[in-house]
Amino acid sequence: MRPSNKSRSRNKNNNRRNTNTSGNIVNRVFDSTGPEGRVRGTPQQIIEKYRGLAHDALMEDDRVAAESFQQHAEHYSRILLVAQREAAERQAEQAERQAEQQAQQAERQAENQARQTQQQQQKEQTKAENAQPNEPSNVGEGFTSDTDEQPDVVEHMVATPENKPSNRSPRRKPAKDTSNEGSQVVEDQPQPT
């Protein structure tokens, strides 16, 4: 059997009330039921109202009412203090996160700048290498020529089928008629030169 729609709607409303308790308590409006009725406002406003009522009760020489108002004011001052601490902690965490993000951003910028300077140096080096003649003119100053540093390329080459010279004799043409067999045999034999 399915539950009725009434129970579902009640659950939804209860869930909404429970999620409403979180948030910015400093600016939230509370309804407080005190000894002399309802007081409505932010925690700071409620504290001021109860302290004013406690002061009035002391002036009328009603110590019990004054103590009750003081307790209500103290309750809301604790709520306010906790909310302010949480807000300060959140601000400190946010400041730390911002400092970390700024440090990471500065690190990334430094890496990018180092990479750019390295690329610039490589470009300049390749330009300088391309601009130099094949053999340096100042061999007598301690520089060696490129041919001394690099081994002979021909010595280290591996022979591949493409590089090998062909030692084959030219292809023979097929014989078309049998009457010229004698002349064909003579043509096929290599002639001394």
C-alpha cells in the first residue's frame, strides 16, 4: 500500500525546516519567547532587547525577572559568539586558500617565464649555429674543425639492398623463332673485351 500524499508533504516541510537552520546566523532573524512575550530580531537585537528588559526589571526591584532576562540575553550572546568564531575561521581558511592560489599562480608564472627564456635561448642558439660557416676560421685558437670531431660517415654505413651496385647481367630476351638458335647462342655468351 502506498503512503498518502499528506505524509509525504509533511516530510518535505520538515526537511526544509531542518536545512534552514544552517547559514549566516549573525544576520538571521530569530523568534524568542521570553518571560514577557515574544522578541523578534537578529541575535544582536535580541541581546540588546533582553538586556534592556533586565535593566528595567532591576529598576522595578524584580530580581527574578532580571535574572531570567539576563539568561536569555546570555543564550543569544553565546549563539552570536559561536557564529562570529565560525565566520572568522571561514575567513582565515579563505585567506589561506587565496594565499595558496596566489603562490601557485606565481609559481606557474615563474615556470612559464623560465620556459620562455629557455625557448628564446634555444632559438638564438640555433640561429647562431646556422649563421656560422662550415669550418671555423679560428682553428689556431683552440677550436677544432667539425671533421675532426665527427667520425667518417662512410665507414659506419650499413650496406642495404638499395645501396648495393647491381652485379647482374642484363636480362635475356626470349627467343621468338627457332631458326635463329645458333645465332642466339652466340649472342648469349659474353664476348671478351
